[in-house]
Amino acid sequence: MAKCLKTRFCFCAYCHSFVKNIKFGAFSPQKNGGFLCKIALAKSKTIVYNKSIKWCGYSIPLEVKASNYFKEENSMKKTLALLLALIMVVALFAGCNTTTDPTDPSTPSTPSNPTDPSDPTQTGPYPVDENGQFVYGDKFKGVVVSVAVVADEDQDDLWFFKLIEEKFGCDIQVVEIPNGAYQDKMAAYLADKNLPTIFESFGTIAQIVEYGDQGAFVNVMDEDNLAKMPHFKKFFVDQTEVYDEYMMTASTATGAHYILPAWDSERAVNHYWVYNDAEFEKAGVEWSGDTVNGGFLKMLRDLKAYNPSSWPLTAGDWKNTLQRMISTWGVNSMYAAYDYEDEKWFYGATTDEFYDMMNLLLTCYNEGLMNPASLSQGNGALQEDIINHRSYIYHSWLGWMSMHNAAFVKEGVSDHESPTPTPVGPNGMTLELKKFANSYGTVINAEDPLAAECAMAIMNWMYDDSKLGGAWASSVGPDEIVATDENGKLNWIDESSPTGYNNDVNYVAPLYGMFDTSLNVRYAPESPYFTFNAEEQLAQEIGDKIGYFKAAPALAWTDVEMADAYTASQQDIQAMTQKFITDNWTRADFDAWVADFLDQYGEVMDFLNS
């Protein structure tokens, strides 16, 4: 018996959204939504949704008209019976006639090198060695594979790119693009039909889908392509919850997907609250993140009394700081937030929790407890605030903490920063970091089939974090630059460093070609990137102790109109957060803004929830 489509989401061909928890019987679209959502059914009864189902290795087209949903159950059963009979006939003839035309897109695709189950050296489309690694032989010898790299200097001769050439036999041509020019340069390449073979996505997901559906990019969810990328498949297909989220908003009506996202490449706690614990000790002030009983405000006021010329609280990027803070108030985004209990999308900035957080910051602003420049300054100004004792607390990337502490040691001062014992906010949790984001990632140009196949082989290797894999090579590096410390952790050797180690990716990347954003889709867990100093390790332990507030599902837009509306709504939210502070908003001001905002952008969340 043929199985139903393996998905818990159905893509609506009319409004380009996914409907959750749609169940399929054997080939049968149900009348509770089926292949068209309720909004689409209300608008049209003539839409045709084209879908193919897999049976015995063959793709069988299935066409369902919206009008069919309004027919009686008996009529539906007759239609399905006929369809099933047709499938059996097709399968029978297909079994008798094995002649196919490889140039005909309607020809069922089968592996070019089918697996012999009696041969232990062969799995999937390629033979394998004793380590389970694909063996490509001379298949890609001399094949030119171009890779877009954000760099100002020539990268072709760097260790990592030479390693790829050695392993696959291909010719890697690095396309260096200066930092800040990537989007414009890639758009120009697209217009000239001269895109590199492997590149990090640019523009919008809607654009990627549009060109992908025209055949410009490799469909990574194609059955044959998945067989060539089992390490990708392991993360994004075999894990059901990940698969559902990966397909939720970035795939197409036919189930195609053109993005290879990075998987689990972040620390559990990468952004968090940081304070100058040495200055706290001098001031005789203890940390408090309590916003319910006034502990946080009292702490700031005590610091202000200790140093009247200071602004105890500072920020480097206002909008990103707010976006991270709101999770501790129980909302997982100030933009498109998601309630897992109600299974509903909503704008986090329209909630009571967001108002409470902003009102707290307004009090800080009015009492001189927060640097007023925080509304517009960058991370460089944040560092100046901290180093010059203008401020003692901030919420940002933990790398700033490590750099500040290194500067304090170098200057011989007594200052020292640590992650705060608890975050600021009522729920006392920090935001979970998603293991992937399907709004960006690696894309493979499909123009040259052999180069594209080689690119898939490379990307499959890049998802492999074993010592033979590309993830290990790109995130650990050559043996001669790696040393093991007294705790058994790997470190990058740097003789100019006081400790002899330098675990900053910006140190090794330009020297060896490691961590390229177009290729680096997986970090080996043993990478020095995850070798934490004492303060970074403490942050991870604090996160594990206080718990992680579940982040919203990865969000990507395939509908251009809705994508534009969502972008505009984000900009309006950012502008509101400035006005709230500078114009000294009351609750009435906030409520009036919410009403106007939802009147203008409410349809965006309706679209996500449809």
C-alpha cells in the first residue's frame, strides 16, 4: 500500500502558506483544509493544486481542484478509487517498460549508481570506503566549482580551499567579495546569469524560491539529491520536528527547498547580561534582575549614587537588545512571536509584556540610570561606556566581555566582567538559540549539472563533523595550529597571545580560509570556538541552570507582498521603541499605537496563522 505524504504541514497553492496538522489518507486530500487553506477555498473554487506522490520509486502527478472539496463524500471516494486504479496501471506499465529518456523532465529519476545490498562498500549513489565516506574517484576531476567568499584579499591558495581540491579533485575558484558589498555584487551576478556555484543566500527567500522554481538552483529536497547528501538529510529530514519547521515557510508548493542552513553552530548562550563585578564589589552593590519587586531599579539607583556621573545601564544596538530582552518577559520576539500553547503567531511588540519592559526602560531613561545615547549608538560606543566607567551593565554578545577583560588585564586595571547570576525580567530565563534558521543559508547554482553535483558532495562533507568531515576541517583546522589544554579542550595556537592560545574565529579564518559563510554549515563540537574561557563557561552553566525560553519557529517568507509588509512592520516597531522613550509615552499612547499598528499590519499575522 502506498504511504501518504510525509508531512504535518500542507502548502496552500493559492496563498502560499502552510496549514498545520493536515492529515492525509492514502492519496486522499481531506475536506478539512486539504491542499488549499480555508481562505483560498473561500476565494476560489477553480484553483488547481499540482502535487506528485512517490510510489515504488516513481513520481505520480496528482491534481486536486478546489471545487472537489465541496463534493459529497461518495464522489470523493469514487475519484480516489479511480486514482488508485490509475496508479496501479502506471506502475504495471512502468515495471514492463524500463526504457527512459534522461533528458525528459517527466522521466522518473533513479540513482545513477544504484546500491547493491550485497556490496558493503557501496551505499546510495556512490561507493564508500572503510570509514563510511563516499568515494568519488575521478568523477569531479577538473570540474570548476566557484565559491563566493566575503573577503578583501585573495583566498585561492589558503589551506582549506586546497584541502577541498585535494579531496574532491575539483578546481576551486574563490570569488572574493568585499565586506559590505555582498548583496549588491551577488544581485549583479544574478542579473548577468553568472552566479558562483556555491554561495550564501542573498536578497529574500521569495527571490530564492522564484529563481529556484525556474530551475536556477538545486532543489536540496529532491530524493536523488538527498541521497547524495546524507549528512544534511540526517539533520533536516530524519528529525521530524526539524523537518516540519524547515519546510514550514521556506519551501515551495511542490515541496522543493533551495536553502542549506547552518546546523547547531552557536553556543547555547551567545548573548547575555554582563556586569562589571569588580565595580559592583567596590560599590557594595549586589546583582538583582528582579523587575517585579523593584530589585533591578534599586540596584541601578545604588550604582548611580556610587558614581553620580555614570549611567549604570548601557546598550550597543538598541533594537537587538530589546529583541533579546523581551524573552525574559515571556515573549519570544518583539516582531513575529509564537505562542506554542495556542499555536498562534502574534506581534510581540503589541503585548502587555512588551509595554512593561519598555516602561521599565523609560523609568531608567528618566532617572539617568541608562545612557540616553543607547537609543542610537553602536557597539563601539558601548565598549567606551564600559571601559571608561560610564556604565556597568549591558546585554550583548559575550565576545565583548572577553575582549573587555583582555583589555583590563593588558592595562593592568582591576576591572573585571562576568555574566550576571540571573537575567533581567520576570520569568528569569534566557532565550533559546535556534539550531538553524531557514531564512538564509547556502545555495547551489544548478546551471552546470556536474559542478552542482560536486557542490552537493562538498556540502554533504561540510555537514560531517567527524574528524574526516568538512565541519571538522573548517572549524578545527590543520593539526599544526591546534593544541590541547590541561582540561582536554582544543585551542588555536597563538604565540603572540599571553596564554599562547587565541580561540577567536577572526584569528584563524583569514589565515586558513576556515569558517567561510558559504561553506561552513556545521561546527565540530570539539572546535576551539566552543572552548570557553572561565566567564564564557560560567554563562553556559547559568543558562543551563535558569533554563531557555523557547524561541519562535524559524521564519522565512516566500510571498513577496507579505515579506515587504513584514519588513515595514519591523521598521515601525523599531521606530516606536524610540518614540516610547523620547516622547515619554503613557499606556494610552501605547494602546493607541497598537490599535493603529494592527489595523495596518494585522493581516501579516493572519497570513501566518491561516
